[in-house]
Amino acid sequence: MLKSFLVLSAVILFEIAALTPASTLAAGPSQNTPAKTNPVKATAASQDKAKKMYSIDCAMCHGDNGNGKTDLAKDMSLNLMDWTDPKTLAGKSDQELFDIIRKGKDKMPAEDAGRAKDNEVWGLITYIRSFSKNQPAQPAAPEPAAPAQPAPPSN
């Protein structure tokens, strides 16, 4: 009877797996309900870890301060975003940044799950966003001076 139960259970399991799309199995639960904002609260320890990870994996291209102006970026003809400008990441959700870090983008390699756990990547996003904090807002461009009026002729 136990043998029949095990065989039946195995058959049911294989049927369920066959009916489930492979993309759903590979995506895992995080893809079914994607987070829009960073679910990990930053701590001093997590930010220290993020700073170390950034210095090893990111700074060579993105710069120590996140401005994207490095010799390597220039040599590779990369036009990287300046994360010190508060407007740069304002339109990007934490989930978008997470996906870019995890999957890579253009010449940027993916941060493999074996190298960094999800909570470490979320910590890295908080660290990257900190580059623009306490940065002075860019001054508004000066308005062009009005053209000089010619002086009236003197009599």
C-alpha cells in the first residue's frame, strides 16, 4: 500500500510539473509579486557590507563616488549615469535597479545570486541612492541678459 501511495504521489507531482510553465518555475516567487520599493531596512552593518561590495564590483566603472567618470568607463566608451545628481535615479524604482544589478545591462555583467544574496543587492541599492543625498541642487541656469537698448541720440 505504501508503495502504491508513493508511486501515485510521484505521478501527481510529475503531472503538476508538466502543466506548470517552465518560466514560472524558473522565475520563483519574487517574480510573481515583484517588489516596487526596497523591502530591506538599511542598517549600519548592511551599508558597510554594501560599501565593500560596491568597491569590489562596481566602483571600477561607476567611480568611488558614483559619478560614472572613470578611466575604465572612458576606455570602454561607456556613458554611465551620474548617481551624485539627485535627478538621475529619481525616475527609477528600486525594483528596476534590482533587476539591472541582477540581470546586467548592456556591457554591465549580472551580479550572480552566488556572489550576493538578494538582501545584499537591496542594501547596495540603498548605498547607491545615498550618493545623491546631501548634494546641492544644481543652480538654475542664469537667464540670458536682455539685449542692451541703444542710447537715444543726443541733440
